[in-house]
Amino acid sequence: MLNKIVRCLLIPIGGGQLLLPNAVVAEVCSCGEPEQVADNQPNWLLGIINWRDQNIPLLSIEEALSLPQIATPVKKYRTVVLYGLETTQSMPFYAFRTVEVPRAFTVKEADLTNSNAEERMGLVSSVMYNEDTVWLPDLTYLENLLRKFPLLLRPT
């Protein structure tokens, strides 16, 4: 059996960590406060931010995935900008906030073991890495949430 090696980011969020392959991350940066999109926007949608002269949606990953949130306010966030997965490019980028700088590393398939954590909507899996539970988000699920808000989509 091949032991695949993948370059990843371990991204601290409110109550845990996300594990994402580098290939889906466009940039980790500091961005300003989001602009509200609509009066009735859902809790998981923080608004839009300007990134490289483009308006892109910013979501609360903890709200979107029903993950634990930090109780104390954070003064400075980092923004993780992701590439959209779809080919039509109606949403080429979207972003979420992290509470600390993500850590880049390479991970071997053998380094990850199944976690006994409960299954959650929007997560592909929970795995153990270095004795910590990390979450693998379902990016298609996140993009489908964003697509429900037509104001966020670009014309194709």
C-alpha cells in the first residue's frame, strides 16, 4: 500500500483545528471587517471582504459546521482564502477566519487515524493527528451553503 504524502495546513479555529490540503488554500492574510450582504443573512455568513480587488464571501466556519466556538473575543483574525471547487467559477474564492496563524506541514496517510468523534454535517471526517482531533471539512457542503445566497455568486 502506498503511503501518500500531502502538504497541508493545520488551521486553528474556535474550539479545535481544521486540516486542509495546501492545494485548496489561495492565501492566508489579514483582511478588514466584512460588509454585511443583507439584513437577513444567516449567522454563518459574516459578509463580504475585499481581497485582491475582488469581493468574496467570508463565513464563520464554526457556525457553518456547528463546531465549538471560542468564548473570548479575538482582537486579530487571520483570513484563510480558499479556491472554489466548481468549474463554472461563479464562486472562484471564499474565505473564513482563523484565530491563529495556520501551520504548514506534510502529513502521511499513516499519521492519521480515525477519531471516535461524532459525525457532523459539513465534515468529511474527524481524525487523530499527534493525539489531537482535527476536522476535515466538506468543501462542497460549504460552497453549497454559499450558493444558497445568490448575491454572493458571480455571473457565469
